[in-house]
Amino acid sequence: MLGKKLVTAQKRGETRALCLGLGMVACSMMMYFFIGITIVPFYTKSVWTTETVCKVLKANIEDKVLCPDSEGSEDEDIFPYPCLQVWVNLTASGQEVMLYQTEDTLERNPKCSYVPDKLENSKEVKARIETIASNFKKYHTFSCYYDPGGTQTNVILSRLYPPKGLLFAFLWPTLLFTGGCLIIVLVKISQYVSVLSAWQ
């Protein structure tokens, strides 16, 4: 009687462990799919792939401009802010080009090097842009990214999804997938050992 209870409890535990492993594998597949349709296209779309050194030539704050968050956005998404324009000397080619914060900055407003998030406090936005401009004037040389193919003549300060960031994004679903597969394998080994022991 006790042996039957132990066998039943063991089967229940194996079933739960197997469901856990399959659930982990399914979740990891969903995460892979989500990363594949969101992050990977932005990474492959970016042409600014080569890192080089940029030297600041000038950093000016122009008059306020209007910034829509995206094309076709409503009027409430448009807000004025000071336009920071940073021109740098590209060490790789010696050209004078405009610097943008990220790939997204160029798409949102090609006239400005930095596009702030929508903030109700315009003084805070102005202070932030002035701080960024002073930092560019203080640190003349820094790393930046340019397009080796020459499709884009401008440069960006940082990539939205660098290779390390892409690897880090794939790290968690990979660990989840590995853990799920390990649980399934251990359950199958346990079942095989149990059947072998019963047969003997």
C-alpha cells in the first residue's frame, strides 16, 4: 500500500516537473519570437555599425522647433524645445558631419542632434539641453558610430541596440530554454531508471 502511494506521488511529481519544463520551453520560444519581431529588425536596419572617434567642432543651441513624436501624430504630441546642433569632425574620413544621439533621433527630427522626451516643464527641457551642449564643449573627443557604406553621411553617439545589448536580450530566453530542456531530460532519465528498476 505504501509502495503504491510512493509510486503515485512520484508520478505526480514527474508530471508537474515535466509541465514546468515544457512551460519554460514555451515561454522561451515566445520571448525569442518577441525579440525577433521587435529588437532584431532595429538592429539589422541600423547602418551605423563602425565605431570611430569624433571631435566636436561646434555645439549650438538654435531657436525652438516643433517636434512630432512620430509621423502623423496628433497636435497634442507636438511640443517646442531648443534645437541642439552638434557638428563633429569624423576621424575616419576627416569630414564635417552632424551628430545625432541615436538612430531614432534622426528619424524624429533630422534638424536637431538631440530630441528630448515630452515634458510639461519646458525649463527642465531647456536646462537638460544646455547641460548636454556644455558637456560636448567640455569633452571634445569621444567615440561615435558612422556608416562605412556611405549611405548616411552623419554619425550617431550611441546605437539603440548594440551587439552586446542584442546578446543580453537573447541571454534570458536562452537560459529559460536550457533550464526547461534540462528539467525534461532529468524527468525522462528518472522515468527510465524507475522502469528499469521495476523490470529488474
